[in-house]
Amino acid sequence: MRVILILSLSFLCTLSVFAQHASPIFKDGEAQIVPAFNDSEQWIRHDLI
């Protein structure tokens, strides 16, 4: 049981390190491109019909 707890905690820590935060970036009063959304291949797509 202890091993499972340690493995799951290490897995969660690893995920948090690699996660990109999508927060707005403003420079000179204008919104900038958010690096987390640059790759359109990772976007979630679905039909709204």
C-alpha cells in the first residue's frame, strides 16, 4: 500500500512539472499569444451540432 502511495505521488509531481499553464499574457496593454495554445494539433475539437 505504501509503495502505491509513493508511486502515485511521484506520478502526480511529474505531471505538474510538465503541465503548461495557459494564463493570459499582456504586454503594453495588449494580449499576447499564449505559448500553451501554439500547437493546434493538441487542441480539443468537436462538432457543435
